[in-house]
Amino acid sequence: VQLVESGGGLVQPGGSLRLSCAASGFTFNMYYMNWYRQAPGKERELVASISTFGASRTYADSVKGRFTISRDNAKNTVYLQMNNLKPEDTAVYYCKNPRINYWGQGTQVTVSS
């Protein structure tokens, strides 16, 4: 199993970023995929989840209306579009197959002026 997150960076409040996660080592379209984040000094939290073909998507209350999770099963990739970013969104973001105990390296998102 391999999960490679990318797309993080430094952005000003109100800005946008699109995270990507390339997956391999399992049959991607058979599994839900999740995005998590972990801020300094805090526990890792579930941010968004998407079903196998995208029909069902759920979000943490803190990001609802600002973040959108999507997936491209042909590319074995899951995305997280993040708009109207706030300083409290600063964290390392991870994607994960909820049925497999494996974490990638994550991608750092920093929201600061």
C-alpha cells in the first residue's frame, strides 16, 4: 500500500488549495477514502469522507461548505478542494483508506498572513 499526498503549501486566509492523494497497492474503487488532518498539539481528526464512486460525501462541521472531497477512480486519486481557508485549518493533511492501517507522509497546509 502506498498513499502519496501533495498540494499543500502556505496560503493567506481566504485562499484556496487543492490537495491530491495518489493511492496504490489496493483496488481503489472498492474502498471509501478519507481525508484527515492533525494540527500541532492536537489529535488527528477526520475532515471528509467519500464513498467508492462518490455518491456519498461527508464532512466535519468545521469544514462544511468550504471543503469538497472528490475522487478519480481511473487515476486512483482522491482530492480535497479547500476554499476560504482559515488559520485554524493549518495542519498536516493525510488521506487514508479507512479499512487499511497505513498512513502516508501527509502534506503541510499553513494558512497565515
